[in-house]
Amino acid sequence: MWTYENPVRISFGAGSLDRIGDLVHGRAYCLVTYDEAMFHDIAGRIAASAGPAALIIDNVIPNPDFLMLAEACARFAAAQPSPEVIVALGGGSVMDASKVVAAGGNGFDAVKRYLQDGASAEALTATPIIAIPTTAGTGSEVTSWASVWDTEAERKYSLSRRSLYATDALIDSELMVGMTRELTVSTALDALSHSLESIWNVMGNPISTDYAVNAAMEILTILPALVDDLGNLDLRSRMAQAATFAGLAFSNTKTALAHSISYPITLRHGTPHGFACSFSLPMVMRSAIGASATCDTGLRRIFGEDLSAGADRLEEFLVTLGVSVDKADYGVKDEEWRALIESALTGERGRNFIGSHERVIESLGAA
Ligand SMILES: [Fe+2]
């Protein structure tokens, strides 16, 4: 028995940003975005279509932390007129910050208590979100959770609430054409990780796996071409669609071991999420092979009959893109790695992983 559900209405296609006026529909809105020229330009187009924003929060930092989010929630609570909807324009960090603001309409303290103790759920709000991703990778526009970082305490939380699903995702590949090579690669690898992590996942189901297989095959095909042709709108659209499929896959399973491994590496060594959650994929794949017939079948649809050779090809794929699969290149020493794998296996995402602990410790060289 299984269930699949995703309530986000997706409008996909080059130029779909023009629909924003219809979606906002005269409501007072809060725009959450980055303080960069490209985002100011798009904010101008949004204002032309939906009217001026009641509030603009444009100081979103990568991996938004308690400090930044507390200030954003306070500004949101004090805004006049009170915003009825949040327009999230940007990458994963903007999506995460928008979800926290959506839940933190009564102030960030309620969100913090909920994250730390599961308390104060009744004090959380659920402001609707219209998500406009400008990268192809995070999938956050179709998931119901947000990463929240307590940088000082070196902790990463996940704010997970059904009410945090966006009402709408406007996925316009024209907004993604200006991405640098590095951002293109890191975000695409994040999407690849989402798709594979939803396959080697105890929460997997036939629909999530189907989305994941489609996404992974497309990313493996397109990314090498896209990095040599960053301005190609057709390739950008295909990558955006693949990232959306990966998002729909892991929206129902969450991620697994590779993501669990990534969080301390991002916190301690500053590795961008897309690299931190993907460099270990070949190792994690080797430890997943044979753990479940359903998982093997899904992986064979992507990598062919010989899954060991497939893991080798995945490693080659990363290395060819300039992504090292060696933990040392991310500043992680042997001792830290062993402790990190142990704790990754017992973390919430790690427990989703389908393979055995012994195989992981062997395949990831953490014995
Ligand atoms: Fe991710």
C-alpha cells in the first residue's frame, strides 16, 4: 500500500512569470528575494504585473540562519498593510526563508520553539506562498519543508509542515539563463541527489520512483551539454523540468543518506549544498545496491543492468564536471568522516536510507 500527494499547482514554461499578476490577484504581497541586480529587475516585472509589494525582504543569505530569519519574521509581522501572500523569488535559500516567514507570522520565537522542542505549533501561521524558482535544483517550490540553520550552535533543522507547500510554483526557465556555470552545476547535482535519494529511500513509492528515474536520466544527459552552452533556453527548460520532477519525487520521500552526510560539511566547511549532497552519491549508491529489489529496479532503469559499473559511471560523471568525490577535497579528515557517517546514519534523513549500516561503513571507507 502506498500514497502519493502533492498539492502545488505548477505553471511551467518560458515566460510564465507573466502569470504572476493573475496569481497575486490584487492581494497585498511580501516579496522575498536576494539583493542583487538580476532580482531587482525581476521584482520590477512582478510589480508591473501584480502591483507594488507591501513589503520586500531582500537580505536573504545563503543557508538562512536564526538571526536573519528572526529579523525577517519581525518585519513581516509589523508590515502595513499586512501581506496576505508571499512571493518567493530566488533559489533554495529564498524558498527556505519564505517558508519560515510564512510560518512565523507571529514572530520567529514560535518557529524556534517548534524546531527545538516540537512546541508552539498552534502559534505558527500559514501565509500562502507563490514560489518562483530562479535555479533548477532545490525542488523547494514543490516540497513542504525548509532547512533552517543555527550557525552558532552548528545545527541544521528542518521546518516541516503540510501548510508550507506553496499554492503555486511558477517555473520560468528564462529566469535561469543567467546562472553561472558553478551555480548551474551545483543546483543540477542537488536535483540529481534528490532523485537518487528518493529511490534508495524507505518512503519510496511507484510514483516518486517514476519521477525520480525520469529526472536522473534527464540530468545525466543534459548537464554535460548545458555546462558548455549556458545560454541555451531549451536545455535550461529541460533541466528545470527535470529538477521539478526530482522535487515531486522527494516531496513524498524526503532525502536520505547523502543529504544527511552533507549538512555538517556545509556547516563546518562551507561547502555549497549542491556539492556537499552529491559528491558522496557514488559511494552511497554502492552501499544501496542489493538492499531492495524495488530500489535496484529503479536504479537499473537509470544506469543499466550492471549497477556497480553504473556507480563507477556516476563517479566519472561528477569528476568530469570538476566535482571531486574525495572527502579530503572538502576539508574532511578521516576521523571526522567516521564520526560524521555514524551520526548521518542515525539522523532523520539517514534513517530513510534503504541500505544496511555495515555496507555504508564499508562502501564509504568509514570503518
Ligand atoms: Fe538538496
